[in-house]
Amino acid sequence: MKTKMNNPMNLSFRNMQRELHRFFVSIVLIFSIMHVNGQNLLTLKDAMKEGLDKHYGIRIARNESDMAERNVSIGNAGFYPVISAYATIDKASQDAEIKVVTGSELKKSAAPSTITTAGISAGWTLYDGSRMFIRFDKLLTFNKLGHLGVKQVMEKAVSDITLAYYNVVLQNQLLKTCQERLKVSNLRLRLATMRKGIGSGSEYEMLQAGVDRQADTVACISQLTLLQNARVWLNQLLACDLQRDYLVEDTILLTQLPSLDELSKKALDQNSELLIQQANLEVSELDLRYMKAQRQPVLGFRAAYGYYENETQAAFIKYNQLVGPQFGFTAGMPLFDGFNLNRKIRNAKVMMENEQIRNTDDQQRVLAALIKTYNENQKSLQIILLNREGISLAQKNLKIALEAFQAGMISSLQLREAQQGLFNAESSLFEALYLAKEKETELLRISGLLVL
């Protein structure tokens, strides 16, 4: 008996058991603390509301959109007259020498003079070849681009928050799967130890069970870190405390999507990128119209009411005062500018043609991305169905394997294979659900249905 107690192999195994026990207890404590600290449930709806209210990119895009909306005014387009007031006083001291045809002469040194002017003037463009109308249409288009920019940023925010939230759900489910595997490994180690104690098992089998339990414990620690990092990512998107802890929903919910044809039609009509590209095409068309309008005459009206006073010792007229209204019309038309306008018009046509090409190319690119994402989503849905069937089979297989192992009918390694089979089936299902949600979210974004 003393020889057995002093056997280095037995001492080594008992030391390993103590270390594994302490390791396992520490993991249980970590999981218990995480559960206590995360009692508050955060739903996807709550996360979305919180994220959209605080999202920095959305706030910036809304500010820029507000500026574009304020710029839409007929005054900014040039429809209103420009009215200004003015007033000046000029003083001078001049040497004057004047001779007129009548023979009169005036010669004076350091003659003082004062000129005072004041009044109100107005200038109003009555016709400029419809350029003011084109400018107004351009302001409307820029306002449209501002709203589309907000929608595009919101789509990305909704997509990011959705995927970050369900990534927390995924990592939490994988952590539970790791914990379940660890429970089975712990049971396996106890049974292997009991079997060795009664002489029906081997020390190798017991040691292997201990090694596998240690590997499963390490896997739980690694998975816990992935879960914590997933929370940090979501907290960053929600613009809150990066270390905030919470519970999340325990399932990844999938949405029933329209058919591929319906999604394609929605994408051509509502996709943010395509709508922005179409607005850019409108801007190019307006630029071309504006260039052509510069060939038209410009008709303006000017009016003023002024006061003029000139008091001087350097002229025969000592004092001169003018008060009253003035008005008149101005007209102008470009005749020749070195063919610069023709060159600008040709360049504007090329730019508009390029925008048309980009528009067609973007439509093809968006539809191609939609079809590929749809196919990947369908593949994920098929994998989910197969994995659900696989989990059912793996659960039955593990149950039978546990009973057979307890009865001594199979080895510890065979039980490990059944245990690993269930773990792989559950992990594959959770990852397939997340991938399907990722593709579903992308389909909604491409078709313009993610943010309505």
C-alpha cells in the first residue's frame, strides 16, 4: 500500500486532479459572476433605439442634411433683388489751378474739399436665361442627397447594430454549448476515475478524460473572452459604457423575406446607392443646362435713392448737392469668350455621359450583389435545417453513449466522440443561424427595406 502511495504516476495524477479542480472552480466562479452582473435584459429593439439616438455618424449626417435643407430657398437661387445701403465722407486738401475757355482762372494752394454721399441701392436680375431656376432645382437635388445620406448612414448603423447584437447572442450560445460539453467531460472524468478504482478501467483512460476536461475548460475561457469582446463591440456602436454588462435574447430570429424578383424590383427603386447615383446624374444634367443658359442674354433692373454733397474751395462751384431717386435697366449678352463656353458645354456633356454609365454599372453591381447574397442566404437556410436534424441525432447518440459508458460497453474515447459530435452539431447550427441573419440583413439593406 505504501508502495502504491509513493508511486510517482499516482502522485502526478493526484496533483493534476487538484489543479484541474481548482481550474474548474475558477471557471464556475467566472460564469456565476457574469450571470449575476448581467441580469438586465437588452432586447434588439432597445439596442436599436439606443444606438440610433446616440450614433455619431447619424447625428453628423442629420446636421449636414439640415444645412442642405436650409439652403433650399428662392433667395439662395438668386430670385430676390439685392438691396444695400451706403454712406461715405471724403475729405481732401489739394492745390488747385483751373483755366476755362472764358479766360477765368483759379489758383489756390491747400484748398479744402468735402464730398458726402449716402443712399440705398437695389439690383434685381429679371432674366438670366433660366439660370436662377436651374440653381433652385440644384438646391433641391442637394437636399435630396442630404436625406439619402442620412438614410444610408442609418442603414449601416442598423445593419451594424443588428449583427453586433446577434454576435453577442451567438457567442453566448456557443459559451453555453462549451459549458454543456464541460459538464459531460466532468462526468466522464468521474466515471473513468470510479472505473479505475474498481478495476474495470485503465489509468490511461482516466488520464485522457482529465486532459479532455482541461481542454474543454480552456475552450470555455476562450469563448468567454469572445463573448466579452462581442459586448464591447455592441457597446461601442451604442455609444455607451464599453464595459456595460447585460443579458441578451437567447435565439437568433430570422425574417421571412420576399422573393428574389420582388427584392430585385425594390433594389432598383429604393437602394440608397442607386438613388444617390441617380441624384448625381440629375446634378450633371443641371450643370449642362446651366452651361447652355449662359448663352442667353441677362436683363437686370437697378434703382437707387441717393444723397450727394460736394463742398470745395478747389473749383468755381463752391457747393453742389444732389438728392433723389435713380433707376434704370441693364442688358448684356456674351458674344465671344475664346470658345471657353463651348469647351465647358462639351465637358459637361461628357460628365453627364459618365454619370449615366456609372448609373447603369451600379444597377448591375447592386443586382449581382443581391443575387449572390440571396443564394448564400438560401444555402444557410438549408444548412440550418440539416443541422437541426443533426442535433437531434447527436443528442440521442450522446445519451446512448453515456449509458453504454456507464455500463462499461464502450471506451472513454468513444464517449468523447459522441460528446464532440453534439458540440460540433450545435456550434454549426448557431453559426449557420448567424450567417443567415447576416445575409438577411444585407438583403434588406440592398433592397432598401432595412430603413423605411
